[in-house]
Amino acid sequence: MEVCPVDCIEEGKDMFYIDPDICIDCGACEAVCPVEAIYMEDEVPAEENEYIALNRKFFEEK
Ligand code: SF4
């Protein structure tokens, strides 16, 4: 959250979310994530694809 230059990472109940409408794809968060849980959208592993929609839904329901 601290490295994001546009402050678009938010903490949810059970995970962190990235606002896709504000993110500028700079990759700063991906580089520092301690558990390597962040991917550029076109590099998300197939088994984690469901998180793309889950992430967007979080901001649509705000
Ligand atoms: S890739 Fe997006 S979420 Fe990550 S630090 Fe850059 S702007 Fe923020």
C-alpha cells in the first residue's frame, strides 16, 4: 500500500484489492509483495484468474 504512487490499494476483509480504474500498472507493488501475490493482469496464473473479477467486484460494490 505504501509504495503505490496513486494510492489505489485497499485492504478488504480477507485480502487486499487494487482499483483497476486507478492503477497505472507501474509494477511497484508487484516488486515488493512479500508473498508474490500480485501479478500484472496478463500474467495472472490460470488457477488465480477468478481473483480478477473478485477484485473488480470489490470496487463496483463500494
Ligand atoms: S501497479 Fe497499480 S496498484 Fe501496484 S503500485 Fe502501481 S499503481 Fe499501485
